[in-house]
Amino acid sequence: MDNGDSPSRLFDGAVLRDARIRGSDLRGLEIRDCEIDGLRIVDSLGATVSISGALGAVIVEGVDVTDHVRAVLDARHPGRRESRDAVTADDFRTAWRLVQDRWEALLKDLREAPAARAHGSVDGEWSLLETLRHLRFAADAWIGTAILSEASPHHPWGLPPGGTPQRIMDQLALDPAARPDLAQVLEMRAARHADVERVLAELTEQELDRVCDRSPGPGYPEREYRVRRCLQVVVTEEVEHLRYAQRDLAVLAQAGS
């Protein structure tokens, strides 16, 4: 058993399915970008346990807290429920506008904050700049590739999800090591957002059900992607990453003060 002072160890790509960990010191354990369906923590002790991600049912001490957590997050973050429940073209336009109004407010505050704050990271999470680069990647995939069928939709500064194989990044001509500043990233974001705004402005109920000619890109499962699904992903990405950004910027602001 470790004494708690050993350096962090990385089990990248390790196969731990159906493993049983008993009587071990797991303080500070982090599970990131993993498939955890069926994960159980039983008869364990911990003053603080933090869980986040795309989770279905969440059960604590035999109590299903899924709906409670969803309701609290929806109340805190306008646009979250609307993006999840969007069905019609007007629903998507409303959800997008709610989320973008909040993004615009956050970015306005950020421009007036110390320049380093946009580069700051909390607990290994993406910085605000990295988050914006990831949202450009998502829009390039789901709007540029899938909906608009662009031949070369990806901006090289787009940041794919963690764990994306190098061969896919090479296929898409991505440069994750790039270091653009805030103004450059916002210009990149605005260019793709103009396309999203155009798609939403012209959106009809018939278009929502259209099957896209292309999948979002390499690495995605082979299946039919309808415009409705693509827009759902883009709007959800915007609202959830806004939530993360607000959380981390609040920590950085507190630290700076």
C-alpha cells in the first residue's frame, strides 16, 4: 500500500474492466476519459468525492439522485434544459441564443480580466483558450463536416477530445501544440459561429430530419447522422463547456484576488 506520498502514476489505456480493488489507498485517484458503466464504490470512506461526465443513472447509497442533479444544474445554467430538450427548429434557435448570450457575457468579462486568466488551468482541466479551441473542433466536425459537407472543415487550432489518436489528428491536419492568443482564438470561433448562425437561420423541420452525406469524421462510429443529432451535439457542447469554464474561471479569479 502506498503511503500517500508516492508520485502520481498514469495508467493510460490500461484494461481494468471488471477489476476489483480492495483495501487500497486511493486518495487523490483520478479517473478521466474512461468508460465507467457499472462502476461501483462500496463500503468506502471519503470526506469528498467528485463525479462529473456524461452519466445516466447516478445512485448514491441506494438513492437515485439523477433527476435531482439534473434539476439543480438546469436551474443554475439557463439553456441547459433547452438544449437537451430541443426538438423543433425554433427550439434549437432558442437554445443556441440562450447559451451564446451567456458565452458573450463571460467573454466580455474575460477581456477585462488579467491576460493570464484565459491560459489558467484548474486541476488539470482545459484552460479557457483550450476549451474554445475544443468547441471549434466540435463545430468543425458536426457542422462543417456533417451538415455542410465541407471538404476541409477543420481549423488546425481545433482541439480534439483527450485520447484522440495521433493518426486522426494527422488526418485532420490538427496542431494541438499551437499556442494562439485569446484574440486569435475568438476570431477563429467567430468564423465558424457565422456558419452555425446561418444553418440555424435557414433551419426547417424537414432539414432537421435530413441524413447527412458525411459522418462527423474519423473516429466516430459508422452510422446515420441526421441534422437534428448534429445540432444537438454542438449546442450541448457549448452549454456544458460553458459550465466548466464558469466553474474554473471563478476559481482562478478567487486565486488572483
